[in-house]
Amino acid sequence: MNLHLLMVACCALVVLPKGLTAAEPLPVPVPVDSILRAEGNVAFTEGPAWHPSGNVYFSDIANNRIMRRDRNGQIHVYRTPSGKTNGLLFDHKGRLLCCEGGGADSNRRVTRIELDGTITVLADRYRGKKLNSPNDLAIDSRGRIYFSDPRYRNRKGMEQLDEKGEQIEGVYRIDGVGKVERVLTHEVDRPNGILVSHGSKYLYVADNCNDGPRGMGGNRKMWRFSLKLDGDVVPNSRKLMFDWGGDRGPDGMAMDTEGRIYVAAGFNFPSPPRELAKRYKAGVYVISPAGKLLQFIPIPMDMVTNCTFGGDDLKTLFVTAGHTLWSIRTDAVGYLAWPAAK
């Protein structure tokens, strides 16, 4: 099957995974005849972010770059080295926020690329200790930035420890340059994707501890936490929104103006080693505000890492998966910190 036919067939199969049913009479946001388009290929894509100029920025982690796909579909290198940037997001003033993640050649910090191109370090430590590997970030209505700080693979040299000496993979809030507060400590196993809802009422966290032996052990869940007006998490407010069981769990997330959550998750095994792998295929899982699976958008790659809305009307969903940036038209309008939906 050629690539075009594969993409059309992929979108024609916009169905719920085996064993799951939609429990709410809400319209699905992606028509079954929508065409999934390949927008460009690099080594490993992550963290898409839309700019109203028509550019989509995304990370090429393996090559230590931030890429830019322009309005004409051409791919350019925007920044290299990128400090192994993972998650990207534009703040309310159109400045690009970057989670410079973990591993070799990483800077383990959160930065902001100013409008003149200079780089401001927003956070690289908490209470004097170096961060683990900032992964993804979100912003609330007051401009406060939340970011996840997990550690995948090599866990040596982690400095974030609790009073018992146990390693902390937390979630933090940035209230200003160098002003960092931890809002979640051990409430999640390994925080990955992160999202703040409309009106800054909720904080959604993808809890994805998927790099144990054979990928087993640890959470593959999405949690919702209530937020206070001051940006702190309400104690004991954790609510389970969706559970991917023992399969590869949730990664990056996006939201539309109806409050539906689009979660990149799952894995396409060439030869599924276990039943759960057949159930949670790689794609985008559309979940209602009440935690019900509404729709599944399959993506023909092994791993789907992140997604965001864009396009002039904010109705295009851009998805990073494997080495490819994809796009698909929807009936939904995306909810972004910037630019806001018209």
C-alpha cells in the first residue's frame, strides 16, 4: 500500500479500540473521511507548537534540534543545538518556551526564546538542586508555567530527592524567572505530558512509567488535579481520567474549546507480545472532560509522542510520531494559550 492510501485507510479506521465504547452522546471531533497527511520527516519528533504565522515548531530530539515547518510545507532547522529540547509551547506574548530535556548533551532546564532571539533561563534548579530532565509544559491564564520533570532510562545523578532520600519525579510551577515551586511530588510515578484546562481549573498529567523491564510496571494513566487560584494543587484532588493498563501509556496532550483532551499514546507492535498491545494501538485518544473515550485516531507509526492544534482556524491537529510530523483536519477548535481561538 502506498503512503497516500495508507493515510486515507488510517483515517477511515477512526474507531474505538477493541473492548472500549463511547459512553457519552457527544459528537466525535474528527470525521472518518479526514485525511492524515505527512508534513515532514526527521529523526525523532516531539513537542509540536503552532505559530499564527503558519509555522509549526517541533523538536528533533535525536539530532538536538528544533525544527520549523513553514506555511508552504518546507522543513527548516530553527535552533541547534537545542539542549535536547522536548516539549515546546508559546506563551501569551508569543515567546517560545522549551523543555531542554535529559540525556547526553541536554541542559536540563526550561528556557524562553525571546522575540529578539535571546534565550532566558526560567528554571534549571529547585532549591539549589539540578532538575532531572524537563519534559513537557503548560501555561495557565495568568501566565504561570507548569512543567513535568521525569527521568527516563539512566537514572544516575538525579539530585531531586525527598527527606528519605527517594528520587522525586515531580511537577513544578514557574512564577517568574528563577521562581520555581514544586506542586506534585510523589502523586504520580513519572509525569510526562501536562495540560492546564480552560480557566485554569484543572491540571492534567500523563503518568507514563513505561521504561521498566519489558515495559512492565508503573502507571500508564492520565490524572486530573484541581488547581487553586494561587496556582497550587488542591490536596487530595487527584482523579483518574483514563488507564492504559500495562501497555505504553500517555505522552503529550492537547485540548479543544469543548474541553475534550487529545492524548498521544499506545504502541504499534509488529508482533504483539501480549493482549494489551492489541488493545492500545498507537494513535491519539480523544477523551471527554468526564474521562470517557470518545474517539481513537490511529497513526501508522510505532510511537505517537505529542499533539497540538493549529491552522488559521485552529482546526488542524498536528501530531508528532516516530520520525514524522502529521496533520489531520478536525471539526474541533483547539484551545491554546496563544493564539487564542477567534
